[in-house]
Amino acid sequence: MPSRRLVVHGVLLLLLVVTASPVALGPRGSSSTPGLKAAIPSPTPSPSATPPPVEATPDGPAPLTLDMAVGQMMAASFGGTAITAGLRHLILDEKVGAVLIFRDNFTDAAGLARLTAQLQAMGREAGLPAPLLVAVDEEGGRVMRVTDGVAGLPSELELGRRGPQAVRNAVAATASGLHALGIQLDLAPVADLRTNPADAVIGDRSFGGDPTLVGPLVAAAVNGLHDGGVGATLKHFPGLGGAAGDPHAAIPTDGESLNQWLATQARTFKAGIDAGVDAVMTTAVVVPGLDPSGTPALFSKTIVTGLLRQRLKFQGVIVTDGLGMGGITTLYGLPEATIAAVRAGNDLVLLNSVDAAYQASAIEAVKRQVRSGGIDMDQIQLSAGRVIALRARWPQWAPSVMDVSATTPSIDLALTRR
């Protein structure tokens, strides 16, 4: 399959490997200062990827345009089973490079395969620098977006009792089904330790409360997703399960100190990072012991860049939890939350809205910040590069729209404005 490599020269060297192809409980702001620049590791290419020579200029290939770079940092959502005019605008005009799929976006496995094929075709039409990223929440237990055409998973708590190898095997079987349906990234596994009985969001979604036991299980789940051909996402950094409450309703506060965090939650996330996880999801929890300002973690440069990027040495994609969660929307509008998330150092923003115009306004708000100097363009290029590298590492060879339509009933492709 054809692929190409894009190298962006700036303050730091950016390596992007691009593979062209046809064709996680996740989401449905005060800002910090601009994020620090961080080096990007060379992605692990697909075994079939053989990059051809790239066109060169005296200074190397040109960087992405502002529209394209910001677009690669955004993940859109939409309502219903048919691609909407709004989503089409976000991909074709705003150059959005990722779509988060929810249960109401398809009716069965065949419908999901058609949808992912159509999205990939639209990404190619938009001229995206890598295959469009399709992501889903598939943790197991009560968080299974796809139940048709994939092997079912029990909750992490139940699955973890069987040991690391059983976790790896079971997750690999599920990932193989997701891969066949055109999913590139699973917003799983949950790496949170559940240490507080008053926790109202994690529960049996966690492998448990002992980092010595949970760390190897998290690593096994990451390996299992990779075995099945799907990228993995640790969540919810810096860790839920130790705080009372649920950020889908109100932003909780965790009173742990930095030393307590290093001895608990940090260990399970580090186990997943050491296993080669592709992405880490940041979430809306206030941890004064990690950031005395009281800024919610996903908007905190101290936590996102300082702890995750620098202290834990994570060099992959940092993705936000859904910015449409109730705890966030009661405090911040989508444009303000998106700006704050980017400034903190997040690479991929889950816009988490079915209102395409509202999502477009958030994208434009980030561009205005870049144009005015409020966000460094070098940071945008680096973040876009990390996301593109992830997409190149896990390319999808899903059936084409024509192939799928030939064997299954077609869905309404009318692009009506919602």
C-alpha cells in the first residue's frame, strides 16, 4: 500500500510516517499557559508500510497548514446513522482527522463497517495527511459500544481475576473484531485504581485497587489490543477511582498528595506506557496535590505536560476526555474548553457534541489563538504529528463502500443538516 513520510522542521525535528489506505466510558473550561514542546519518537510503522521518497525542498518538506494541523487535533462526533452535512463540513472543510463513534451511529456490524468505509473515503476526499482516525469506547462490561461482530468482554474487574495472559487473549479477540470493522483506536483500557468506595464512575471498570496487581493487567490489555491490530488508550489520567463523584455530572476533587499519587495511580499508568500504549486520556478531576491552582487535570499544563509528558516520559498522543461531559459544560463553553485543553498540552481533543457548528466554532477559536500568538504554531505542528503517527501505526484496510454495499443493505447516505 502506498504511504509517505512528512518531516516538519522547526525548533524540534518532527517525524511523521503516513500510510494511505482505503478504506473508549468515553465521551458523547480555566486555561493554562501554552504547552511545552516535546520530542516525538519515531512511530512503529505497519509491517506493510514501505515509505516512498518524499518531495524535498532546500529546508525539507513544508509543515502542515494551520487549517490542516488544527484539524488533525480534533475528533468530531455526530448523531444518527447517516453522515450528516455538518460532519461532512468538519472533515472536508475544517480538515478534522478523527471521528468518535457512539452506539447510536450504527445499528449492526455491517452498518458500522459501511460507516467506517464512508468516513475513510471522505478523509481521502479531504486530502488528509493520513487515514482518518475512527475511535470507539470498548472497555468491556457496561461500556461496550460495539456488541455485534466482536467478541464480548466482561468488566475489567471480572476479567482481571483470570490473570494477565487471559486478559491479553480476550482483549485481542475483541480488538480483531474492531479492526475488521474499521476501528483504529480503542479508548481503553481503564488504568484507574479504584480506592474510594464513594467513586461514582469507575467501579468494576477498573482492574482493582492494588497497583502491584493492576499494572500487569493494564499492560496485558494494551498488548491484547495491539495483537488484534488496534491502538490502545489509557484512561483517565491522572486517575479516577480515588475521588468521590463522577465528572459526567460534576468535576470531582481528589485530595491525594503527589507522593500518594506516585505510589498508586502513577504506577498503573506507567505500566501501560512501558507496554507501548498509543494514547493517554486526560480527564476532569481536580487534584490540588498535583496542581495547587485547582485547575481540572485535563486543562492543567502542570499535570498534562509536567507529569504525563515529562515525569512519566510519555511521548505518544495525549487525548482529552469528552469536552461535552456535564462537569465541564457547567463551567466552560466548548471553544474555551478546547483552547484550554490545547494550551495544557493535549494533542487530540474529543469535541463530544452533535452540533457541528458548535464544534466548528471551537476549531476556529484555536486557530485564532494561533494567529494571535496565544498558542505556539510549533506546538500545533508537534501535536498534529503525534496524531498522524498514531494513524500510520494502525492503518485500516476495511472494505470499500462498494464492497460493503454489495453484501449488505445500504443505508441512507443523504447528508441532511441536523
